[in-house]
Amino acid sequence: MTTVMLREVRAVYGTGPTRVTALDGVTVGFDSGTFTAVMGPSGSGKSTLLHCAAGLDRPVEGTVTIEGTLLNALDETALTRLRRDRIGFVFQAYNLVSSLTAAQNVALPVRLAGRRPDPDQVAAALAAVGLAGRAGHRPSQLSGGEQQRVALARALLRRPAVVFADEPTGALDSATSRQVLDILRGLVDRDGQTVVMVTHDPMAAGYADRVLILADGRLVEDLTDASAEDIAARTARLEASC
Amino acid sequence: MLTLRGRWMSLLGAFLAAAVGVGVVALSTLLFASGKAPVPDRLAAAAVIVRSPAASVTADPFPEARPWSSPAATGLAARLAAIPGVAAAIPDRVFYAQPVLDGRPDESVTLGQGWAGARLGGAGLVAGAPPQGDRDLVLGRTFGRSPGDRVTLLTAAGPAEYTVSGVVDGAGVFLSDATAERVAPGVRAIGLVLAPDVDTAGVASAAERVTGGDGQVLTGDGRSALEPRADARTRWIGMQVLTALAALSGFVTVFVVASTFAFTVAQRRRELGLLRAIGATPRQVRRMLYGEALAVGAAASVAGLAVGAALAPALGAVLVDAGFEPASYRVRFEAWPVAVSLAAGPVVALLGVWSASRRAGRARPLEALREAIVEDRRMGRARWAAGLSCAALGLALAAGTATSDDAQNGATFALYGAMALVLAAAALAPAVVPPVVRLLTWPLGRVRGATGMLAREGALTAPRRTAGTAAPVLLTVAFAVMVSGMVATSANAYAARRAAAVETGTVVVPDGTPGLPDTAGRGPLESTVYTGERPLSVSGVDRPGAAISRGLADQYGWSVGQSVPMVFADGETVPVRVGEIVDSGLGQVDMQLPRDLVRAHDPSALAPMADLRAAEPAPAGPGIRVVDVATYAAEADTEEDRLIWIFALMLVGVSAGYGALAVANTLLMSAVHRVRDFAVLRLAGATRWQVALAAAAESALVVAIGTLLGGAVAVAALVSIRAGLSEQVRAPVDLVVPWPVVGGVVGLCLLLAVLAAAVPARGISGGWTARRSR
Ligand SMILES: Nc1ncnc2c1ncn2[C@@H]1O[C@H](COP(=O)(O)OP(=O)(O)OP(=O)(O)O)[C@@H](O)[C@H]1O
Ligand SMILES: [Mg+2]
């Protein structure tokens, strides 16, 4: 079953001479219970793709559907509710509200939905990302990788239909990266979670079931069960050609 | 929902701004509410007072009532005394009388009463006997005299020796009833002393029936309408001052708090964007900001009220010293100023956060993800509309100032006009900031080094933030320059008029007394006559018939030779023949009458000054001073200037003092939030001092922008003030800008700004803050 479907999506930034086409007619679907990696050179439109798919940005053309709901038709409030209830997002940077503790950050979407967060559930979510002892720490007291994992715990807390992660391991050493990737893989295998992840790291992409490669806002490769070496070779070729 | 904790740093600024603002509002409203007239001491024991028919209100805010004649008053008093429960009905006969103690007129007392009137004030004899003869007198105990002492008393007839026959409680001066009837033939009030346990309301309605239409019955606080006219005048001036102060402080508070909140919200765009991205609806973001504003505003209200209440008595004393309030002024804690102050904080905070929260609600979630905060530079249509309509209103008021021939109106228009222009400049600032920054930093772009570039680009990428930071500077500079320029320009204009009108000669002027008695010369007597209900100010001069101004003659259809009935100060109706109609007006008064006619009907009238003819010997005695005309004119203007300067200082103090606080506040907040950028600079290899310098340069640029815009507003206001002044003095007037004041205010803003920016920036040590401030 397809959880997220993008059809002929075009995204454009700026006007006049500073106009940039970030996505140029992308059609792609993400099946439920799959782990997809999105790769491509810097500026190729990976983040934009994720933002459009998650309803954070509206494409100028094309449609986005999540679990059968057409995002284009929703107003800002309805879109926000859908994001809060059905989508988890881990940003490339600046994920946490600096005045709140890790646990409060994790529980934030629940509170925004007007419900009382279950402390056990929050503790379990933090424990799942290996941060059981850090619940009371503020972002300024956490390392970059720890902050990233808090954001992951927040994204997972409400069992969303899909989790989008923008370079979740970009700032992490390889051991911590593996930890985060194992968590994501485990979610997909055990709970049938749908995960879409942007990464530059072929090793990270190797954890995915499927690898998409973008260049200049277009989808240029769609690989299934590729090995890390294969991915590395293809991305190297792509980077060399531009 | 979301805790305030952790956000206190950014909200502290808004709290301070609101608390100080509420403090000033509380102070001025408390003082304003205390300005209610008290019941005069001399009538304290009269539970019911019947007052002669009130005069219709004219340009004079406190017209004196048309008096009853002596027989009419005596007759009415007799009928009032017959009301059951009334122990006595006594005409309130007051006249000019001032004891001379140790050779100087005592300035605390200028009113004498008939002995019967002592009962109205409840003063009983503590020693001696009532005054019997023409030269007997009873003094209040406060003068420290005993029966048998000789005392010099000044009356309209001149100084004379009196014998103290008795002493009463309090501070009054009483002459025999026969004397009082002679010097105070007109009566404006009859006091009713009630028998014990008599219902005041019952007596009041009975008195109402007895008087019919010929008088007004006053009870309780209503009796304060009989306070001395001079006190009422002073109080009225005080009201004007406090109204201006309250209006300005209210305006400045809303302005500063609104810009602080706008600023706070702009600083938190990333956080708000993140909240939106993870599921906060626009409404939730707005509600969160409203909640914070309410909490901050309520706390600020309580703090501000406490500060205002603590300072009120001290400022009240200053107002009395400055002559803006009569000596009877006391600070009283009424309910409404407390309620207004308590409401002010939350209301001001909500107003302040309103537009900011609308903008925050619209913040796109993706903004959280951007590294730098790059604003949408276009201004909303609502902002344009608001800015342009404020500008139009400001210009209309400036035009009103320019064409006003009344100094009071002119100043009021100028103040409100400047407020509107300040609003316009602040609203339109984001549009004008980029060109102004380019203009100001053009020389910086030429020099090598990173500082200039950083300051310039920092200001350019966020015109809204730059405008928000510059707003308090704009406000401070605009009002400081406008108010001080207005005072200096008008002082200059009046000095020029004085120099033009220089006359030679010598005059006799009062010294510690409200006016001159007849022994000081034949100066113009000041009195009031009534035609119908309308009071006319008259001057009794040495001339044969009546002279009236053209305006008055046209209004009533009077012509030369006509005989018009007038009621004089003694309540008598006398036909007055119009002898002359003067086209150019009569200066301060409506009418001139023969001096002897005025004296005959107003035995207590005084003259403000008297010409001393060359042949005459200079009069001598207490309460008299002989000076040359130029000195006299200069002294009169100096007194006026002194009042204006005190007034101006209070206005500048409120606006500039508060503005400077807001400058430091916003820039400190700005610097604290820019710590991250500065940390990046440190990491990129800048030294501690280079970072501090870059921060200081950016602040200095902001101060320059604010100064430029504020200066433009002030100049616009001053040009209109100058036009209005030259209308009033009928001569060209030079625009005077007191550069030391301007330099001082701008320097203060610059100093505060540079300190507020450079001190936090200097403390940055690379890595630590880069993470801290995330
Ligand atoms: N807010 C914006 N305004 C203007 N252009 C933008 C904006 N955001 C992205 N772009 C442009 O759109 C294109 C795609 O950007 P995007 O962020 O999707 O790239 P990316 O593939 O995520 O790159 P990276 O790997 O560096 O994160 C880039 O050329 C970028 O410059
Ligand atoms: Mg990206």
C-alpha cells in the first residue's frame, strides 16, 4: 500500500533572476513499511522533496497525497493537524526548542494536540533512542547527535504514518550513526513503520530498502536493495558528471 | 501550555518596558485624580451652602458666580435661617486682607472674613474677644499673636494698623461684621450651619425651595466649587500639565511595549517556525503569545503601580513647588487610577503583541530550518495604510499648530502632531531603512575590514528588526528635540517681542501680594462685571466712559452712546454708557471702565501694577516694589519661562528617560540573541575586540537611523510651531534648536546602545556560546 504519493511535483524558489527550480516534475510513491533513502548532490532538491512530501511546503504544481488525503486541498490549520498527528520529521538542524528539556521537547506535539503526555511513553521513546538518562537536560546540555536523537524520539512518539528524516546522521560519528540507523531499521522491520531519509552517506543508504537519487530537481535513479558499494559508485559518477 | 520559564530573558525586556510605562501612567493618573478641589477650610462647618447663580462658562475655565447685593444676601439669609434645623445662615463675606509680619506680607493668607463667618469654618475663640471697632481684628492662632498686639494689615485701601482683639483656631483673619459689610458688599455664598443631628439632604431640599432659581445649593464635596479662584486657576494649569503628561506617557508606553513585543516575536521566529513545523496551528501560536503578554502585562501592572504610588507624593510636592498645584494639593489614592494602572499593563501588552502575533501566526514552518533569519522585506498593506494615515494626521495637526493663534492650543496640537508623526515614521521605517542604511554606510563600504560590512549587512538583511531596534531612538530623539526646541524657540520669540516693546519709565509692582492697593498709585483695577449671566473682565482706568472691544460690541449689538445695564461686584445693577468701541481689542480684558466707578462697586479690587509718573514721589510700604519697565517685563517673562521649562523638563524626562531605557532594553535583547552570530565570527577568526567592535558599529548604525528619522519628525513639528508662534507675536521667529540637549540625548542613546551591544558580545568565547545559543 502506498502511504505517501507525489505526482508531477514542481517547487520553485524566488522570482526573476534569483529564480531556482528546486524540484522539476518529480513523481514518486513511498510504500507502507519501507525504508527509503534519498541521495544526490548538494542543492539537488532532496530537502525540498521531503518538505513537500511532509506538507511543510506547498509545491507550485503537482499533488501530494498522504494515506489518501490530498494535501493540496487542506488549509493551513488542517495541514498542521495532519502534520502533528500523522507525520514525524527530523530536521537537518535546529530541531529543539531551547527553553524546554528533552522530555518536554519529545512531548510537545502531544501537548499541542491538547492531550496530556504519558510520562512512561515519553521515557520509553527516549530510552528507544538511547537517551534514558537525559530526559531532564536542555538542548544546550546535549551534543549534536543527542539532540538529533531527541528529535527522532519526538517524531516517533505518536506512531506516525511516515517519518521523514533530513540527514539524521549528517553530524554524527560512524558509531552513533549506526545507532540511529539501527533504530530506524528496527522500526521498519518490527513495527512496519514507513521511513524516508535524506543522506549523503552510502553506508547509511545501505540500511534502506530502496535508494532514490536526485539531480537538478529530477529523479535520476531508483534502486532497490542496492549494496553500499554500488550506491557509492553511482553517486560518485553523478557528482563527477556535474 | 508552554511554560514561560526559559523564555524569561526575552520577556524580561517586555516586562521592564511595560512596568516602567505603567509606573509613569500610575504616577500621572494618581496625581491627576488627586487634583480634585477640597472644600475650603473657611466653609468646612457649613453642611449646606447656597451659592449665587453660576456664571455661564466662557474662555475662563473658572468664572466667578454673579454676586448677590448686600441687601439681597441679607434677605435670603434670613429666609434660609427660618428653615427648621438651620442653626444659622451666614453670608460668606470675603475680601482681600493680608497681615504684614516682620515687615513682609504673609503669603499664606490673602483672604479676610467678617467675624460672623468664623462660625462657617468652625473656628472658636481661644483667647480675647470678637472684633468690635473698625480697627479690631481676630487672628488665627498660627500667626502667634495675642490679644492687645498691634498688627499691620494690608487691604485694598492700603496698609493700616489694627489691634488684635482675639485669637481663634486655624489661620484666618477676621474683621468686624460692619467692616466686612463695607469692604465685601457682594456675596457669592451663604453658609448654613445645622443644628446637631439634622438631616443635610432635608435642609438642602428646603433651601432649594427657598432659593428658587436664584442660587444653587451645594452639599458634601460639591462645596469644593467655592475654593478660591486663584487656587482653581493653579489647579487648572496642573490639570493641563498632568493631562499632557498622562497622554504622552500613555502613548510612549504603548509605543515602547508594542515595539518591544514586535521585537521579541521577531527574535523568536525560528522557535515559532519550529513549533509550527511540529504541529502548532497558527491559532495556537497566537494564543501562546497572548498568554505570555497577559502574564507579563499583569506582573508589570503590579510592579508599575507600586513604583508609581511610591513616587507620587514626591512628585506631588514638586508640582506644588513649581506652581502647577495650589498649596492645598494632597496626593490621594483614589480607586480609578489604581484600576486604570492595573488594567494598563495587560491591555498595553495585548495591544503590543497583537500585530506581532498575527505576523507570527503567519510564520511559515520552514523558517525554522533556515540558517539565517532572512525576512520577507515587503511591508503589508495594512502597515502602509496605517503609516500613511498617521503621517496625514500628523501633517494636519502640524498645519493646525502653524495656524493657531493661541499658545495653549498650538502646544497641544504640536504634541499630538509629533505623536502621529512618530507613529508614521515607526510604521514606515522598514520601507525607509534600506535606503537610509545604504546612505549612512556608504563611507563604510569604501574602507577595508570586516566591521563595516558586517554592520551594514546585518542592518540590511533584517529591515524590520533594524526598524524595531531604531524605534525607541526615534521616539526619544523626536520628543527631546521637539519639546526642547519648542521651549527654546518660544522663549526666543517672547524675548524678541519684549525687546521690540521696550519702554522707559518706572512702575510699581506687588511684592508678595496678589495686587496693589490704592496707596500704591492709580493702577488699573481688576474686577468682573456681569451682563446677564456672562462675566466680563474689566479694568478700572482713568478714563471718562466705558470702552469695549469691537468683538464684544458686535456680539451684543452695542453701539456708542448706548446705555447697558451691568451687575457689579457688589451685586448692584448699574447702567453703563458705551463711550468707545476699540477695534484692536483691549488686550487681556473685555472692557475698560472709569476707575472710580469700579472702586465704588468693588472696594476690594486690586491693581496688577501702576505707572509711576515722573513728578510723583515713589510710594513706599510693605508689599510694594518700584522697578523700571524693562525689568518688570523681563521678570514676568522669566516666571512664564520658568513654568514652561519645568513643564518641558517633565515631558522630556518622561519621553527621553523612558525612551533611553527602551533603547538599552531592545539593544541588549538584540545583542543577547545575536550572540550566536558573534560566536560564529569568533570561530571564523575574529578577535574578542573585533567582535565587540562589529556589535558596537551595528548599534551605532541603528542609533543613527533612529536619530535621522526622529530628527525629521521633530523638525517637521518645530517648523509648524515656529509658524504658529510668528502668528501669535506677529513677527518672524527664528527656529532655535538647543544643540546641547540634542547632543546629550543622542549621545546618551549612543552610549547606552554601544554598551548594550558590545558588553555581551565581548564576553563570547567561541565554542561555548555557539552551542548555548542554539
Ligand atoms: N528558501 C529558499 N530560497 C531560495 N532558494 C532555495 C531555498 N531553499 C532552497 N533553495 C534552492 O533550491 C535548491 C534545492 O535546495 P534543497 O535544500 O532542496 O537542496 P538539498 O538537496 O537538500 O541540498 P543539501 O544536500 O545541501 O541539503 C537549491 O539550489 C537551493 O539553493
Ligand atoms: Mg538539504
